[in-house]
Amino acid sequence: MTTNTETQDCAGPKGRMIFLLTHTGRPAAIRSAERVVLGLLRCGIGVRVLTDEAADLAAELPLPAEVELVTEGGPGAVEGCELIIVLGGDGTLLRGAEFARASGVPMLGVNLGRVGFLAEAERDDLDKVVDRVVTKQYEVEERMTLDVLVRNDGHVVHTDWALNEASVEKQARERMLEVVTEVDGRPVSRFGGDGVVCATPTGSTAYAFSAGGPVVWPEVEALLMVPISAHALFARPLVTSPRSVLAVEVQPKTPHGVLWCDGRRTVELPAGARVEVRRGAVPVRLARLHHASFTDRLVAKFALPVAGWRGAPQ
């Protein structure tokens, strides 16, 4: 993980542009978007939104004429922007991560959902968010991603990526998925179950955590492999080197499986398919407003009980 600090005042270069991504299905998100848009425009910073989202926003509030609309949903939508602000829950934040990875533009998430580990701020922090963006008082850190490929009969048939996790799961509810897991070209275990999660440290608090995996601090460089409801003597979570290559082979006589990347992109896995996961070549850049430790973030997000703690002796 690398960190750099940006600290220019509000009188910096003109022509600044922010890309705003919002979960417009929530009235609270639309009200939050209004505060962010008006706050940025008031300070002379341009705002760009997707056309389909603009229609939803305009249905609730008069969208200022200064807001720039863009129809393209790819990396070109963020071209020329210095920051991506995302308002929403985990799903919207992962959608924002797709723009951030493709463009290299940092993403700053405001959590309007429940947990929101990727978010840097909460709904009550909106004015602070605008102020920090205007004055460029934020840090940017890089988060590890995963590169994922699927082979069938030895041929690569699909490639993808993930910020949190790539999960190989059963497709039929009533049948187990039979798989063999592999690390660095060597088999580890064969078992039947609901599947396997391959995750980054960032994703250790997401699906991998729900499957019984460990929480890994984001500055730790590692890959995780976590079986899901496995019927096996040895089916424990594994933490490997970031240089490792993880693989999950769907066995030939098992029902088809399915690959999910960050719970957003999916592809069917026929019997005999092989999924390979390695450290991603392109990280996702996240903007940070706080210097709070990950321990404090963990306690706050999961509402962990810490009453009675006295601290280390001084």
C-alpha cells in the first residue's frame, strides 16, 4: 500500500472536476447528492454525473445547469476528474471502484448503507467531505486487487478482476459443488461444499469474513482462500503470499458452478472449469480523510464491545 498526501488550498488551479456517483434509488442519497453538488459548485468546482442518474436526481431536485452530464459508462466518463465521490452502500461503492480502477482516479466513498468498509465518511460528514475536497486535504492509498481468469479445456475463456473477492460457488441450491483447491501449482484439498472465496485484505471483511475467514489489516499484502460450508476434514481458511497463484478446479462430474467477482459480475463455470486468481496488476486508489487506525474502523463498523478496556500502561 502506498500513500501520498495532497494539501493544496482552495485557490488552486481552476477547471477542477469531480465525478459523482449516487445510489439514486434512495431518497436519502438524492438529498445527500444535492448537498454535495451545491457545496462543490459554490466553491467553483465542477461536477459530472451520468445521464441516467441525472434524470433520477432531477426528479427530486432542480439540477443546476453547471452540472456536466456524460452518457458513457466506461473510464472515459471520469476523464479529467480529480476524484470520484460515491454516495451509497457497499454495492454502489464497488460500482465506483470499477470506475476508479479503469481510470486511476481516486474514489472517496460516503456510506449511506449499513457497514460500508470501503467508505471513508458517513452521511453526517457531508459538509466535511466537501470542505476536504475543496481544500484537497485528503490522502490517497492504493488497495490490492485480484486478476481472475477462467480456463476450460486448457483455454482461457474469461478474464475479470475484483477488489474484494472472486468466489466460485455452486449454481444448484440442492447440490454441493465438488472442487479441488490449489496454491502455487500444488493441490491442497478436495471437498464438496458451497464454494470457495479468494479475497484480498480489503475483502477480508466482506464475503470472506462471512464464510469464516480472518480479518486482515489492509496494509498486509496477502491473498486469502476461504472455503464456504465445506464438507471436509481439512477445509480451513488459508493466507498466502501476495505472489501466490490460487486456483479452484470444478470437478468433471459435479454440477456447474458460477464465478462471482465482487458480487457484481458473473460467469457460469461448466464442470471441469478452472479458475485462477493472482494479485491484480492494477490497484484501486482510495481517498482517505482520516488517520484513524484500522482497529478503530473495525470496532466502529462492526460495533464491537470494548467496554472495560484500560489501555496499555503509560
